[in-house]
Amino acid sequence: MNTTTIHICMGSSCYARGNARNAELIQAWLTVRGYSAQIEFAGTLCEGRCKEGPILRIGDKIFTAVSPATVGDILEHVFEGT
């Protein structure tokens, strides 16, 4: 697997709409699956897409309206091909 970076928007709108919880879930998912050393995970300031948030960017792909219910499915699809 190539090194990939997950960027999670921590701007006030995305943070308040769920990315605080999503960040916890992503960190736990990376740890449980053993990806913490291979995948960089970082918060960003506002991505400028507040109406579409919460925003998650993995590589070049932007995911919108990310919720705690969907974040695991997104990560599995991107990193495990499911």
C-alpha cells in the first residue's frame, strides 16, 4: 500500500456537525486494523465546503456528509476494497 493521507476537516462547521466523533472513530479504525504506521491522519482547517460537511479527504477523493454511521464503510471501501 502506498502512503496515503486522511485529512479531516476540523473547521467549526464540520467539527460541530460530527467530525469530532468521526476523528475518534478513524483513529480507532486505523489502530485496530494496524494501519496507523502506513496511513497519515491529520486535521485541517476549513476545507471551504461547509454546506457539504462534514468533510473527509482521502488522497484526492473528497467525501461529503460523513457521519459516524458511514465513516467505517468509507475507510473499508478505500483501504480494503470492500
